Amino acid sequence: MTNAHVEVPLSTVPMTDQNGMVTEVWHSYFSGLGNVVNSIGGPEVAALLAGSGGGGGGSTSALKSALAGLEVLQAMGEGAATGPAGNTGELQFNKDGAFGGDAKLLWDKLNGVLEVLGGMQHKEVRITYTDSPYTVLSTDNVIYCDTDEGDIEVDLPAGTTGRHQKIINAGSSGNDVTVDPNGTELVLQDESFTLYDGENIDIHYNATEGWY
């Protein structure tokens, strides 16, 4: 009498034993995955998948870390092993599914400066009297206030160092825009600032000085 070979679905086999260690079946499975990952340039992940312990393989925490690393590699694709493109200092971006770099987008690590050559587009928003009082969103860079129907109040958010804000009174009917900073913060050394027809304010925030 011969023993028949019966294949058991992997999903029915416990992943870890009573000690929290990866069982032999799953250890073999992830070791195989480790070989695949290693072949595309991920030896560290491969080592985790293979398990750092003896006998039954790695711990559950190591396995979770390995799976997270594998997902990152899969998301990045095999091209991830080729490294960044372009020259030193050029920021990386997705260029037709691969890493790309450009001399117009640079990061000066020594001085902590981002260089953008060619200009940047800021998000603009237009508001009217019916939107007043309007609380500035973190994504609002330039705000056009159409005051032709009435005065508008613009409430600044709590200032964060380096934040830039431009507010424009785009009306022509003699109505005002009142710019109010958050809490006890000041704008141009005052508790509020008024814009008349055609005027604008272009301010930056400093933690010590407030909005200027």
C-alpha cells in the first residue's frame, strides 16, 4: 500500500506556531519569495523573508516587516534597483514610469534650499461677499476677493514659519477686505489690516514677528 500525496491549500496551514514563530511550511514559502526579491535587488528584504531564527524561521514581527518591504518593492517595480536618475542634487520624479531628474528642480542639502528654475504655479481661489467670513485653507496661496457686492472678512490660519499668503481686493465698488490674523498673532504689527479697491497684501509668517 502506497501513501497518496495530498496537497493542502496554504491558506489552511497556520502561519505561526504556539511560540509565535513562522511554521516550516510558511517558512519555505517565504524563503522562495525571498529568492525572488533578492533577484531584483532586495537582499535585506530577502533575509527577512527567509527568517532570522532557527528551525521554524523568523518571528511574526520580522515577517510583517518583510511583507511591508516586499509591497514597497512591488509598488516601485524592478526599476527601483537601478537607483536615482540625473545628477547630484536633482530631485526625483516619475518620468514615464521610471525615475527622472531635471536641472530645473534641485535640492541644496548643505543650505537646506529648494531651487525651482522656471517658476512655480500657486493655487488661486476667488471668493465673494457670500463667502465672508472666509477662513484661509492650507492650500490657498493667492485669494482674489470680489467685493463688488459687499465687504469681505478673510481670517488667516494659525501662522507657520515660512507660510506665504497673498490677498487681493479685486472689487471696484468701494467695499473693503479685512484681513484678520489668528488669535493674538499680528499682521504688519496690527490686529487686522484693511484692503481697499485694487489693493493687495503679500505676506510671510515668522514665528517671532508674525505676518509681514
